[in-house]
Amino acid sequence: MRVCARIALTVGVALVALPCATIVRAQVPGAKVRPVENLDVERYMGRWFELARYPNRFQKKCTGDVVVFYAGRPDGRIDVRNTCATAKGSIEANGVARRASEDGPASVLEVRFAPAFLSFLPVWGDYWVLDLAPDYSTAIVGTPDRDSLWILSRTPDVDAPTYARLIEAARTQGYDVSRIERTPQSAQ
């Protein structure tokens, strides 16, 4: 009887430890974040609703209705306009994005929200497209250091299976999904 109890305890501990080991392995600092391989920048342009994100200092005042608009520019860069609702109305932040490297993937971008008079400063942040639905209906954007993450959709909400797939895609990339917070969206 004692042998059976020990075996059961050992198997039970192993079954509990296995998922934990998988989570730890997925978040190993040496494991690289992988951007999507093929991004059609023209299809990516337009309006995206933020479904969820990691909390960050740039969006502290945002209470919901976070929307980002991307528009191509003649110089090959991308105009970025973020809007959100706040307790006192709404705010808007305008920026520009560019490919991080001309020979690198189009999904590895850098973005800057510095005012025009400071455009000479090299203040660019990483902005990688990490997951993209084949029909460009949803996307995950994050930084390679895993400090920032946004889950985007062409619609203000998605069904539960789609949201679960997006969360699992973030987890697979090594992001701590317990940090993700849903973004309230009213019908727009």
C-alpha cells in the first residue's frame, strides 16, 4: 500500500510540475520572440481596436475605447494615431513607424511618438507584429523584451475562441499572460 501511495504521489507531483516546467521554458530569456514572417503592410493599414494590453505608463489615463489608426506615407513610413477615452474626455497621440531594417521583415517595426520638433532625436521603440490572422482581422503586437504587449482586432470585440487563441499565441511567444488586461470597448 505504501508503494502505491508513493507512486501516486510521484505521478501527481510530476503532473503538476509538467505544466509549470512548460511555462518556465516558454519564458526563458534566451528564447527569442518571433515576428510574423509575411506582413502585407497595405493590408495592415486602417483601424484597429485594442482588445487587451499589458499595463503601461503611456496609457495610464486610458479608461477604454482604445483605437489605433495606421496610414501609409509616401516616404514608406506609417502614420500612427492612437486614441482613447479618459475620465475627462479623450486623448490622442500621433506617431510614425518605420521598418527596423530595410532587409529585415516588414513585421519588425520601430515607432516614435516624439513631437515633430524633436524628430532629430533617435527615440524609437520596438513594435513587432507577433501574430496575425490570415484575414488580418486580429493581431498581436509586442516588444522583443516582452515588456509591452497589445492584442488588436478590426472589431471592438471578438468571440471567446478567438480571444483564447490570441492569449495562447501570446503565451507561446513567452509573454506572461497573467499581466494582460482587457480593454473596455463601447460599440464604435
